[in-house]
Amino acid sequence: MPLDPKSLGAALNEDLTLHSTLCRREAAAYLQALQSGDEVVVACTQEKRLFTELAVEAKAQTSVLRFVNIREMGGWSKDARQASPKIAALLAAAHLSESEPVATVRYQSGGRVLVIGALDAAERAATLLGDELDITLLAQGPGEGGGMQERRYPVLTGKIEQLTGWLGAFALTLTRSNAIDLDLCTRCNACLVACPEGAIGLDYQIDMGLCKSHRDCVKACASAGAIDFKRASVTESESFDLVLDLRATPAFSQHASPQGYLRWDGRDVAPLLQLRALVGEFEKPRFVSYRQKLCAHSRNEKVGCNACVDVCSASAIASEVGVAGALSQNQIKVNPQLCIGCGTCSTVCPTGALSYGYPRANEQGTRLKTLLGTYARAGGKNAALLLHSQQAGARLLGDLGRAARLDADTQGVPARVLPLALWHTSSMGLELWLSAIAYGASQVWVLLTDEEAPQYREALQAQMDVAQAILSGLGYSGQHLRLLHARDARDLAELDRTLRLEPAQTVARAATFAVQADKRATLELALDHLVAHAPTRPERIALPAHGSPLGGLAINKDSCTLCLACVSACPAAALQDNQDAPQLRFIEKNCVQCGLCVKTCPEKSLALVPQLRLGTERTQAVVLNEAQPYACVRCGKPFGTLKGIEVMLGKLAGHSMFQGAALERLKMCGDCRVIDIYSADNESRITDL
């Protein structure tokens, strides 16, 4: 891998010295840099552990020590000679400061573990854990060998009614109905010998389907008194810090299990080692922040957008009934203890009510702009941004780089591909992808592995379909966005071929705007730049129906009565009334396509239209419908629309409560109705009683 410190330094605006054996013969230069007190970036991750140990031993004065992989990610490729712009970009991104501190979520675990499974397997697992952890077994049958003769751990049996919680706070609800009390049982096996049906197993529980009520077991257990067929069924609740599940069917069905819940197949010891480490106090970032005022989930007891609830793989987001003003309505509630920080909820949220907090959107935007800007200044062209996870994705790219080094048929990561590690690949969505294109990226690719839940792939693909429709509609040629699938090293050859995709057309001039904390604001900035430099500018771009946060409304004017229920339902102020006239107005730029207006409309007169208009009418209030006002027949004051009153009169004319004067009052304003009731001679009054 040829490295030119002069050209790299020019791109980074600093003087660079090339080192090839910094962790060996040139370690003194590294130690000297550490004592300078400046930020130190080591362009090698191979010996990260050694570099870190040297820094500790030397009591380094450096303020920050960072590492970046330019070998597998940049140099080990068949076109490594053209990789200098990419290496400059990776080095520039490594200089960026870490994410600002955010609020944290705390866990406290005392090491009390519930092991669920067949008794023999549960006791075997407990033997491997019991020296450090407080074990309780929940036996689900005897297994093949049954329980050990010596009872070393407390054993529970019964039907699991509910198991909920997370690390340090698991709650078990269990119904115990068996005649044998395991707390009293001494495992003397007398009951097994006495039972003529063999209804008692080595889990020391009675199978009532086999038991014929001879009660010989009761006599055999007279000294211990552990068997009582008259014992009432009892439902109990207990709490645990950790759960180890040995069953084929897990207790939690979601893709991402709660922290502190692990499964063991009886072979791989990794879950057991992980369990042993989960004792003490822990904390993690509060990844997601929620602003209810922006949420389009529910209005007026109608549920609209449900994207975050549907996509969450950890069941950390739920719709709960809350109180808003005088109404009870569903509200989004995020459980930070269950949240795994994937950020998919913020990706699919059309309004930005859910925002990703670690790292923040503006920090990700700075990273994108630095990568792409440095790459372009260093002479790079047709940059493809490759988003991957910090764990499995980084390992795959490392394997691909090594394969390119050893195998003549493997190309490796191309010089134009800029890898960017994310906490989770689904934490970036439409607005940041389009921002990257606006910053000069030719393409944005997302590398998926087996880490992602299936619904994440669907959500990302839906967002990519929308983004690609916008770019294609604006005349940018080529495929700009793509999901890349690679499970492990078996898929390296396919990944290697995929990374050779042809570049797509991008903007002629890179954008300079900064990514905002507000999702919609960032989206609008990206759209403005892409439209300003678009090869073509059609009046309207049709967007996919699924996943689009942009669009308009179609209205059936014949059925619309201008009741304006949709205005109160709209969470984004896209629908507005007019205080001076019966009008329904619409600002397409504000619409998030949540569908609350459609579900609220009593006449079913509205329909969503996923689209992007490029004219000025997108940002202006456009009249969707208007009607002639209806004047009070008594005072002449307008109080409704002609069509609305006529519809109401038509529906109520045949009702027995609205005949004669009562029907006529429907044509009056609220004040005149009261006056007419009290002035009429034939009306009954409370004072008459």
C-alpha cells in the first residue's frame, strides 16, 4: 500500500511523518507523541491493545488516543494505488471528537439467576455458574437423566404465567399446583418406588395424567410430608436479576431479547461466560429521545402512524392510553431499559418525534461531511458511502481486505468506497442518505448481516425506495441506494462483486448545509440542494405508497362537508382552516403522511397521495375545499356551511326528536337556539315542575 505523507498531509492540513513499524522499532516516536499532550491518531488497529498498554505504562499526557483501520479498509485492495483520497478521508474522520455525553440508563444486578429448562440440564448449567451466582432452577420436566440425588439449588416447578423485565428486574409469575412440595422433598425416592403407575418422575413431580389416586406415595412420604393432594393451587411472583433459558422455545419472542436474558444450547459456553459478567452496576446511553408534540401516532382517539411500534425488535416501544387535555388517547411510550439503541424507530419516524441521541444527528452529519469533503479535496471521485455495523460489518470488511491481500481473484474494498461504522446500520435513514448525496456521494450502501431483525431490512428498503424515487425523478441517473446482504465469510465473494457496482450520478457542487437536530429540517435542506442542482425538474414526482414521509392529499369535494375534523387531527399543521371563510387549506410541505386525517374524516373524503411537488404550491397554503356559508334563519349570522347543514337536516329529518320547531332550530346558531327554546310557549321548563 503506497502512502504519500505529503499529499495526505495536504488533504488534512497538517504535517505527517510516515511510520511503518510504529509498534516495534519506532515505538519511541509513538511514546514521544503521547507525551506531547496533543490528540494522537494511530492509523492501525492490528496492535490496538499493545498501543493502549504502552500509553498506560508511559502515563501518556495525550488528551485523546484514537485508532483507525486504513489497512483492510483502504490499503488491502487491488486498486490500493488510488486509495490515498480514501485514506485521507478516514484519517480526517478519526480526528473528529467523540459524541457528547447523553443521559444514561442504569442497571443493577446482584447475580440472582433463574435457570429455566429440564431439571438435569438446569442442574448441569447451575454447576458451571453456582460458584459466583445465586441460582434458582425452574424445572420443566426431568429431562433424560432427571435431577441429581443431592439437591444443591432451590427448585421451582409450575406453569409460567408471565416473565417480564430486564437486567436486574425480571419478574416471574408462576402457578404451582403439583401435590409434591419440592421445598419439603428430600429426594429419598420412596414415592417413585411406591407409585404403581410410574406417575412420578425424577423431577419429583406427579404427572396427573398417569396418576390413578392410589395414594401409596403419600404413605411412603409420611415422614417428610412433602406430598399433599389437597394442597391448593397457588400463583406466586418472584424477582430475579438474570435469566438463563435452556428451552427450545424462548420466553421472549422478539428479535432482540432483554438485557440479562440469555439462552444456552448446552454446548457453547459463551452465554455462560457472559452471564457470569453481568453482576454489578451497569449503564448505557439513553439512545432515543421522544417529543410527544411532534408525534403523529394518535389524535382524537384515532391511531395514525404506528411505524415505531411495528418496527421495534426489542418491544421497547408501546402504545399506551394516556390523557391529553380532556381526552384519553393512545400515546407512544419508550422503555429505555429494553431499548437496544438500534435507532430504527427514529429512522422510520416521519416527524422526528423520536430522535437518535447517541450519536446525535448533527454529529453524524459532521462525520458525513468530513469524510466526503476530505475525499473530494484529495482528488477522489464518485465516492460510495458504505454504512456498516461496528461488530459483524467491520469483521466482514476486514476479512474482505485480508482475502484481497492473499487471493488474486478478490478485489477487496474499492478505493472509491468509504466505510463508515455505525452503532447500528438502521440508525441512519432517508434524510441522512439524501444529505450524503447532497454532500457529493455518488452512492450510499448499507451492509446488513444476521444482526439485523427482518423488519429492519423491510423498513430500510422502504426508505431507500422513496429516496431513489426522488433522485431518479430529479434526473440523477444510476442506482444511488442499495442494501448489501452478507452473513459471514461465505458471502465474501458476492460482497466483493457487489462493491464493484458502477457509480451513479451525483450533484455538480457539494452542499454546505449542516445536518439539523430536527429531522424534517434536514430533509428539506437536502431536498432543496438536490432540486437546485437536478438535471431535470418535473412538476411532480410520484413516491412509493409504503414508507413515504412526503406527500399530498386528495379530497372528494362532493362528499366533504367541511366539518374540519381533519384539521384538529393533523399533528403537523398541514391542514388548516380559515377564520374568515369556510375553507380547508393544505400545506404539502408539512404533511407527514400519517393518515390521521383520513381515519378521522367522517365522510371518508380524504386520501393520501405520496408525492413530491417541486413548485411553490408545496410550501404555500392551498385551498382544498370551500363552501358557501349557512346563515342563521333567525339572526342571519353565518355559523356553518350550507352543505353541512343540509346533510345534517337530511339525516335527522325522520327522527322523532327533530320534528317541527326542533328541526327548525337546527337552522339557527347556538345563541338563537337557546332564545327560541325559552321564548316558545309550548316548551316544558324545569321551573314548571
